[in-house]
Amino acid sequence: DLAILALPASEVAPALEECVHLHPRAATVLCPAAGAAEGESWRAIARRNGIHMLGPQSLGLQRPHRHLNAAMLGPLAREGNLALVTQSGALGAAITSQVASDAAIGHRIDLALAALSHPQPAAPTETP
């Protein structure tokens, strides 16, 4: 299960706390205006509740083989055997239509790069 939070920064923490009751395994936070302190507080909520978190300042996540487009990148990428993980939203948007999966990671708060290319990450991990 995936929670997708596309909200102003001031509304993310309460929404993430509310998501806890739904027991999602992961959350994607699409909030480009978030600061580092806000991101860290959201990370703490997610980790405390065993939720993997992608974002903030991420363009989102696509899983074409599952018909999932939880991204602000436009149309779903074509299904295939290649995954693209990029910190550059411009690069991700430019080549998304040519790859199988795309995740523009923005601030990598909770997910290791390997977790983004695997359909079911094992556990939240620390990242530099």
C-alpha cells in the first residue's frame, strides 16, 4: 500500500500522522516547497511508524508494470527492463518516456537507491 501526499508543507505532518492508521508500507511526499527541518520531522513520523518515505521535493514514482503513476512527470513510462533513479527532475522528465520505471528522488530522506528499483523494500534505511 502506498500513501501519496501532494499537499502544502504545512499540511504534510498531520496527513502523514493520519496515514499511520491506514498502515501503508510507503508514502510518497510530493511537496517541492519543503525545508530540511520539515522533511526531517516527516521522516521521524514515517520511521516511527515503519513507513518508507520518498520525498519531499520529489517528482514521485512510476511503476509501469503495475500501472502506477504516482509522479508529476506526465504520462506513465513504457514497461520494460530498465529503471531510472535520478536526483534531477529535469533529467527524469526528459527521459521518462524511454524507461521502465522512474523515481526522481529529490531529498532522499528514507530510501536507499536500491530500494527504489526493487518493488518491495525490506525496511527503512538511513541514507547520507
